[in-house]
Amino acid sequence: MEPLDHASALEGCARGDRASLRRLYEHEAGFLLAVALRIVRRRDVAADVLHDAFLDIWMRAETFDRRRGAGRAWITTIVRHRALKHVRAAGRETDLDAALGAEIADDTPDPFAALATSQDGARLHGCLAQLDADRRQVILLAYVDGLSQSEIAERLGTPLGTVKAWVRRSLIALKDCLS
Amino acid sequence: MIPSEPEDRDVLAGEYVLGLLDTAAMAEVEQALALDADLARRVAFWEERLLPASAAFGTAEVDPTQWARIERDLATRRQAVGRTTISPPSRPRYGAVRAAWRSPALWRATTALATAAAILLAILPSRLSAPAESPTRYFAILQSRDAAGQESGPGWLIQIARNGTVRSLPLAEVRPGTGRSLQLWTLWDQARGPVSLGVLPPGGAIHLPPERLETIGDGQLFEITLEPEAGSPIGRPTGRILFIGRAKGAATQTL
């Protein structure tokens, strides 16, 4: 597949060019579905998230501004927010364990390990590696798995206030390292 | 409350991107992003730098029928939007507050309202109850915007005369409430952010100094926000946007 110019495709969407949306879909649907699946943990729900996210992308493309950020990050944010909205609304605590067992229990890659081998991930991996393991995990559980701060506190057996402090310090350290 | 310290703003932007904010805080950031280019850049920083953590997993297998579903629903969404110009309240609810200052949709909506503007012009002289001592340089029709950031039709007409007199005419019912006021802002420089043109006096006019008038151009954005009675204490909008729209240069011929 030819490389995709995400910004131009989004600008096409803003003009109402459906072929532009189709190009984005063909290049990114598999990736975006994986992002959604990791958060919502159910294939049927992830498919709905992807569906709604592409309608969002179509409707909101006109608010995309290439001077403010990259197109691929922009569409990924839309998918993540859709997925997060779903898990927050559904009160995930109740069905998380069952869903985990059913769908992706055994083949969930460790994001930190996956970063080490990914082409674009070296820098982020290097900066995350400078954080203590607990603090690194807080960031990844939030970003990759879409857990809330109270869910993270429960998962790690750490007081909520501590999790909040870790988030803040980790973000400050990461900002410095990634800038 | 959006913080002003750079470090706090980075943390807020990071928490927003990580998805750690509660619903109210998230909505507040979404709304701020439309006006706050600095915050938008900080959000984009995290979106881009964290992206490899998402990308590291590769892809999932997509149901081959999924695109057909999306395409089917696209058709209905666009039709719904198409109806908007005729019947503003039917606009579908979408939280696209972000970057509204630069939204081409807003621009299109404003343009599409040219007909409405023509009708309004006919009633303007009597409603504004002011002698046409100075020709109009710009008009701006501001769209009403509800708490969810949805636009619901023309809400305010702004007329800027060549001598700097700014008159405003409400087209929708609005009650700011006790101890609150409506403040008019414009944006000519993204980096600087919105600049106050003053608190809207009920039925009165604002007078702009010539140097400020010179900064107004075709397509420039105007908005009215809900503020404390004396206006925003910090020189930037603090309340939500009630009306938003772009300036359009007045035609030179007389009607």
C-alpha cells in the first residue's frame, strides 16, 4: 500500500470527498480497531467504536488543522475518545474480568516490550525506561488500556492519591525527555 | 479551570490525552481547545509522542462489511447537515467544539446565511435606532451555541461602521442572569488569542479606536461569551461561548 498523507486525506474529508475517507479507512482501520479493542476488550463493541469514530472523523475533519498536529495522531485520538466514552459509560469494572477472559486474555502484548521493537517507538521507549516501573505502568495502563485513575489504583493496589501524584510526575518527566 | 502555569498546562493536556479527566474536566478542555492555541499545541504534543505506544500492537482484522455500514450512515449524516441551513435546530449533535474558531463549517454557515442577512438589513435601521452617520464596514452574523457546543441558528448580528462604532442586535432570546454580562471578543491572531471588544451594553454601542478597527478583516472571528458583570477579569474568555461567527465585508453599493 502506498504511504498515506493523513493531513491531505483529512482535508479531503473536510471538503466532503468520500474517497479521502475511504483512503484513511483502508490504511488505518486495522490499526484503529486494534487501539479500540485494547480499550473496550470486546470485538463487537470495538467494531461499533470504529464505526462511530469514522463518522466522527468525517463530521469533524473540518476542525483538523495540520499546523496544530499530525493527522494520524488526530484520528487516533478520536478513536480513543470514542472507546473511552464507551467504557466509562458502561461501567467497565463489572464486566472487565469476563471480557478479558473471553477475548484477549492470552495474546495481550506488553506495550512496553512492544515499543522496544517498534520502528517509531524507540524514543518513547527510552523515556519510559527512565521512569520507575510503577509510574511507567500508570501511564501505559491509562493510555493503552484506557483505565481510569481509580481503576489503575485498584489494579496496582495503590492509593488513588499516589496514582494521581505518579501521573503528574511522570508527565512532567516525560515532557522533558520527549521534547 | 484551565491553569496558566506551563507545567500545569502540560500535565492537564497529558491527562486529557491519557483519558484520565472526568467528564466535566474533559468538556472544559474540549471547549478551551477551540480558543486556546497554546493548549492545543500541548495536547498535540502528547497525541503525537504517545502514539507509538498504540501503534506497537500492529493491527486487528476488520470485518469486511464494516465499510459498507459506515458509508451507508455517512449518507444520512450529510443529509442531516444539508438540512441545517434551512432548519438550524435539526443539526445533529456533535461535540466538535475544538478549533471552532477556524471551522470552515462556520464560514459556510455564515455564507449560507447571506439571504437571512439581506432580510435583516432591511429591518436594521429601525431596530438599531441609530442614524447611518457612518457606512458599515463589516457585518458578522453570530450563531447561537448551546452548552454542548452545538450551533442552533443565527443569534446575534454585529455591525461595525467605518468610524469604529460597533452595534449589536440580538436575534435570539438571551438572559445572561444576575451579576453576569455578555462580552464581545474577536480573534485576529491565533497566537495572541481572543481580544475583548468590550462588554455588550444593553442596546448600546461600543466604540473602537482606529488602531483596533484596522485589525479587523474579512473572515475574522467574533464571539460572545458569558462573563462576570464587569467583564472577564483575566483578559481572556472565562465563560462559555454563547454566539460565534465571522465578519463579512459589507458590499459597497446601497440597497
